Amino acid sequence: MRANRILARLREGGATLVASPSSYDSPKIVELLGLLDFDGVWIDMEHMDYGYEHVYAMALACRATRIEAMVRIRRGQYWSYSRALESGATGLMVPHCRSGADAAEIVRWSRFHPEGMRGMDGVEPAADYGLAPMADYMAHANRETFIAVQIEDREAVDDIDAIAATPGVDILFIGPADLSQSYGIPLQMQHDLMLRAVDRVAAAAARHGKWWGLPVASAEIAARYYEQGARFFACGAAVIILQRGFRQIREAFAPLLGR
């Protein structure tokens, strides 16, 4: 069992950065991100066609390079939480948390007693495949696994204090695209409604001692949110980076190809 790098940095007051292999279930990309000193990898089961075997392989690459595997789960049954954790996730991102009651249910299925009622197994990677005493592992998992709930609905912003006050929730993570859609202003990220929503999330996080963050397109944009108290950032997706790189090559060759 080991300490969670992202939680350690956040507890020290630092900022953290995760990137995504996006549509590629590649442990090699994940290992590269670890070697480049990212803090973690965003493994997105909600929108990608990953199976748990893919999560396991990518989480293994995270362990090899001592970064964190954050899995955005597909919400469904209670085992949606435990299966991701048992496949090697050291943090969960849970989409569309809409209320304090919703946040409490997320914690219930994500954490062991006394914080929740996560299903008990004890032979998963985080438990050193059963080598760790179960009681020690349960306490360690509750302490060293982070739970990020996504604020991507106007109902969530309306109930943000109840969500932020929920014990066991660590990070409030704004989902700007879906949140803008929820307000009826799709992709208008600088609309007053969006700016006020971000302010409300930041204020609630400060009031209740929680961390918050969001996806950003650049370090310059992140710096502005840092001034508002954000400490958890996501930037960089493999599919976008590949598109940009290949497009640059293709455009450079256009005169030679006569196109």
C-alpha cells in the first residue's frame, strides 16, 4: 500500500495535474505520462469503450510510474464504484452529482465503514493482492483514495453547499460543457451564468474545506482559476494532441503533394 500522490500534494496546498489517454486504452501512453511527471491519468469509462481489463492495465502503468489512476465511472449499480477501485483506481470521478443526497450515496458506495458501505473483497491491487491486513487496508483506502464529484448540472450548483458539506467527498470538479448545456447556453463558457456558477462552486469549496478544479485548455487559463482557489486541473488528451501533430505534418507536406 502506498500514499496517494494527488492527495499528498493537495494536502500540502499544492496544485495537481492529470491528463487523459482519451480514446486509447494504452498502458504505454499512461506510462509515458508518468515518466513526464504528471500527477495522474484520467481514465474515462463514461465516454470511452474501456473494459475493466483496460482499466487494470492502465492502472498498472500508473503504479509502475507512481502516479494516480483516476477513473470516471459509468454510474449504475453499487458495483460501478467497487469494480473501478478493484481494477486499480486510486481516485474516482463520479459524473452528474446533482445534490447533497446524491453525494452521500456516492460516498456510501465508494468508501468502507465507518464512512460508507463499499463492498469488501481485499485481494485487489490496492490491498497488495491480499497481503495487507483487511482492517489496515480499509483504513488506508478511506484515507488514500480520493472522490471527485462532477458539478455539471444547474441542480448541482443550486445545492452546492450540501454537496460540498458531504463527508467523504474530496474534490468538486466542474464539467463546463455539460454545465453550460444544463443552463441552456451550450459551450458559452464565458457567459455570466457560467462565471457565476464557477464562483459559487469555488466559494462552497472554501467554506467546507474541499478542493475544486476543472478541465483547462492551457496553463495560462489554469492560473486564473488558481487565483480563485482551484488546485485540481485536467489538461491534455491524447486524441487532440495526435490530431494537432498529424495535421501539422499534413499541412507542411501540402505543397509537395499538390493539395
